[in-house]
Amino acid sequence: MFFSRAKSLVGLDIGSSAIKIVELKDLGKGKGYQLLNLALERLSPEAIVDGAIMDAGLVVDTIQRAFASRKIKGSDVAIALSGHSVIIKKISIPATSEEELAEVIPWEAEQYIPFDVEDVNLAYQVLKGASGDEGNMDVLLVAAKKDKINDYTSVVSQAGKNPQLVDVDVFALQNCYEMNYGDEGDSAKALINIGASTTNVAILKGTTSIFWRDISVGGNHYNDAVRKELNLSFEQAESLKRGEEVDGIPIENVTPIIASVNDFIGAEIQKTIDFFKNTTPGENIEKLVIAGGSSRVPHLREALAERFGVPVEPLNPFHKVQVGRGLSPELVEELGSSVSIAVGLASRRAGDNR
């Protein structure tokens, strides 16, 4: 979105809890993609806090280890940002030519973003077929703070890689969904990626995005609650969150803690979906599709299904992706729920607008 050169890219998702890498091959002629490689390397919790890079050296080292662990040679990468430093707005402006639009957007952006326009990189796209008021056009406006972009591209460069494209998590999530499931009719569905510190929500109608939001909740809430209640280490809490056994900790001691956080995260997601419904009359969510490392927390799917009264399905980022040689089904299954953003990034090409 903020860089441009036309070539295939390696998807590099720099998350708060892990570095995730996906390498795809476009098979061409509408045949989809082949998975060439993927890797996940855990990141120390103090390295990135609430999306802010606190220890660049740790992040650089972890990126390098992740590439080395699977001998991934590609150096041109796509990354994504999320959180409070990224603003996404659909705006309606008087219809204008492409040339005039480039001049108008910075002025329009000042009305919609809470940052000084000089402090952000702006990207925009005219929404085709969108029904703006008569004489108007609908434009998708994205603003990302320059210092956040610089922080993330800097660690990528220090790791010896070339940041060719910077995207936004919710768009990468949507790309991953569309390449695997295509057009599933005109009903509205919520894509929910539950990361360590941020949950991305994208609501689609058919293949059209109609709502985006990042929520400051995620898997770290499970770790914090388990550590506080049972006086455990971060590593022990992380294992228990994933449903793994830890010596000396009866599962019945953990279950109510996990259930409480499931309820909390469900309530935060509901606030976002309620806001969407209130601002988009007549639209109802027919299905939730969940992704992210914390989407596998025990009983979360069931808790969300009970709360919303709709089907809750896992997003399989390799549903229509051929798995290449040298990749074990066990590895693909183990990492699948965690790499949806990286898959969406790996399907991009430098110079793409969206």
C-alpha cells in the first residue's frame, strides 16, 4: 500500500507474540496458489507491547531466526500494521477525476483522522459500484502514522529483508478469506482475527468490505488472567491457554478462568458488531469466521456461537492452497490458525493498491 514494485512477496506478519512467515507461488490462470514455505517463531512478550516495538533487537533476531528455521530465501516482503496508529474510513466526496482526487484527499483526510496529516502516510481507493449520494463518490481512506511505519520497516531492513509493501491487517485477513472461499453469496459475515494484543474485525457482504475495526483485546488476556489467578510463569500460562497440560495444574482450576476471558472477549466483539448494526440499519451478521492463534482457545467457538446465535467457523488459510513438497501436514495443521494475515500478505504483489 505504501511502497510499490511488481513482484511476488513473502508474507511477514510481525505480531506481538510471534513472527509468522508464509511463502506462496501463484500458479497463474486462476489456478490459485501453492504453499512453498511457512514458519512461526515465538517472540518474547516484552519485544512488542500493544503494537509498539519496545525492543527492536529482539524483533530483528526473531525475524532472522524465523527465516533461517525453514531456510526461506525470499528477501522482498509484505508486512501489515494494525491498532490505534492505523485509521480506515469510508468517506463520500464530490465526484472528481483521478488527477484532482490526489490533490483533494489530503484536505479531506484532515476531517476524518485524529492525527496531523503531515504525520501520516495516506492511501485511498475509489470504491467501485459503491452507492454514494448523487454527485458523490465513495472512497476508502487509509492513514497510518509514519513513525509506526518506520519502526516496522526498520526492523525488517535490519533483519536483512526488503519491505516492499505495507498493508493493514484487516485487508490481509480479507484477502486470505477471499482467496480460499471466494464469493459465498450476499449475506454479511464477520471475519475475526484474534491476535495476542489486538483483534481485527472485518465485515464483508459478498466480497465487499463494509466495516473494519481493531479491538485492543486478545490472547494476552488469557495469559494475564491465568498467571494472576494461579501464580504461574508466562510459558505455563501460554501452554494452558492452548489447552495443553502443565504438570501440577489440575485442568479444573484453569477451565473457569478461560471461560471468564472467553466471555470478556465475546463481549468486546459484541460491542463492535452492535456498533456496526446501529450504523448500518438492516444488516445482520449471518456467520462468524475466526482466525488467529487465540481462535483455538478451548470452548471459545462455542461461547461465541452461544452469544451471537450464528455459526462460528474457523478460517482455514490453506483451504484452496496446494501444499508443496517438504511441508508436513502436521506443520500446516499446527500453524494454520495463526498465519491467516501472513497468507493474505503473501498473496499480494508490490504495487498492488488493495
